[in-house]
Amino acid sequence: MFDLRSLPAPIIAAPMAGGPTTPELAAAVSRSGGLGFVAGGYLTAAELRSRFSRARELAGPGALGINLFVPGPTVIDEEALEDYAARLAPYAAALGVTLELPRVGQDREDYEAKLALVGELAPEVVSFTFGCPTPDTLGWLRAQGICTSVTVTTRAEAEAALSAGATSLTLQGPDAGGHRGTFDQMAVPDATPLAILLDDVLATAGHTPVIAAGGISSPAAVAAVLSAGAVAAQLGTAFLLADEAGTHAVHRTALALPHESAPTRVFSGRYGRALVTEFASAMDLFAPAGFPEIHSLVAPLRAAALASDHPEFACLWAGTGFAEAIAAPASRIVAAMMPPRD
């Protein structure tokens, strides 16, 4: 089984679903000695196969990972979905799009087919977000020699993942850009700083490797989590401006402007940290929990905002360290994030 401690560079490119993560980005990080991930979220199994195969072709002998969203229980009803759609309608009309109500509780994102595909493709690592797979699933992957990592945000989630048989943990702190990987999407995400969370989770993890993630945007921050006991640092926002990233031009431009980032569930029904806009601030009061239904509902509005250069309506995921992101090849970003050698 792949050992995360064997990475020549203890840098992991976070799986950023929806565009920023490309096969080229994943492969470039892997070729640089780190671990690149192919993000399986929002993809069909066929699309995931194509992207991973391309990344494997480009990565050479470098290790690669696949990330999957774990389907959770349905937490929204049709009335709440209709109410939110009505509130979004004026914004959609201004962008010339019509929002269609998705079917409640029907979208499992091809999860079972993707799991079967993971067994076939045999990435070195498969990580899970939004919940913990069953012990049977984790045991099946372990038996095939695939390292598993469950994204956790609290000690309680870490204990649940360890009990289920995860072979590593990805601990995500509150400064992370994009979705916070809480198991319970109804809960307000824990705001405990990453450094404190890391100490707490390491105390319960024993010999299980722990990856630290969330707001890590400098070599000093990487060094801090490694010194604390993490086996690697996972960075997402730091790679948003990478040459190989699929980050939209509107998103790239916004990252260079004065902004703040804050958690919101306006765009997907799950809390995620994004650049603050007037639209997001106005709709925060009304956005219900409900992933993936809210994601599906808002998707046409997000796409139209990017296509028409209206960043105020776009989903601009960003961690707290977004101002430190640099536009450069991914290999240079990996090298820049490596802590100084003693």
C-alpha cells in the first residue's frame, strides 16, 4: 500500500471539483514529487475515467489520487427549494437564464459506479469528502492496496473515520477555500483553528497518517503543520493560479483584487469559503442547506455569471490565504511551498 510518508515533496494538491483541478495540474504536482488529485465531484464515472487516464499518462511514475464525494441524506424538501429558486429568479433573469428545480434526493453523483472504477484504475490514494464510506468500502479498497483518506473537520469525525477503517485522515481547517468537508451538512462548520485541531486529531490518530489542510499558503505554514506531526500539507487555493489549473479567467482576476473570503452555502447548499460579493452577502440569509440540490439549482446562474463576466454572481472559492497565490507553473509552486531544509 502507498505510504504518504514516502512522498519526496510533502505537498498535496487538493481536489478542486468544478474546473480548477485538471489532469495537467494533478500530473504536474505528482511529477514534482507531491501528490496530485483528480477531483471526481460533479463528474460521471466515464468522465472520471477519462481525466484520471490522462493524468496517469502525464504523471509518469508519480503518485496520483482520486477524490469522491460521499452521498449524504437528503436534507431539503421541495418547498424550501422552490422558495430559494424564487429568491434567485431576479438575479437569474438579469443574466438571461432560467433556473430549473432539480428532483429532490435523486442525485448520488454516480457514486457506486465511481467506486467500482476506483478499484479498476487503482490510484495510489482515494480520498472521500462530505462523509465517511462504510467499513466494507474502506476494507475493500485496503485489500486492493489502495490508501484511503477521509476528510474530517473535527475530532469526532476523525474518530468515526478511524473506526470505519480509514488508512489516513485529511484534516481540513476553517480557513480552507471551497467546500468544508463536514459529515453533517446541517451543522455550522467548526471554527477551531487548524493548529489546535491538528494537535487534537493527532492525539487520537495514533500511528495513522494525518494530512493537514485549510489556509496553508506559505512555506512557513507548511513547515508548521509538518513540525506538528502532519505527514503532508494539502493546498488548494495556492494552486488556483497555476498555469495548469482550469480556474476561469473571471475567478483568476477576482483573486488579484482586494477581497475578503467567508463561508457561504449560497452556491451549493453546503458551506464553502468564497470571495465575498454583494450577491452572496444578500442571499446568505436565505440559502438553505441542501446539497446537491442547491448546487444543481444554482449551476446555470454561476455559469452565466462567468460567461458574461459578472463576478459578483459567480462562485469564487478561495481560502483565507488567496492573496499569496502566485501565477506560475505548478512545479514552481510546489518548490516555493517546500519548507527550508535544516
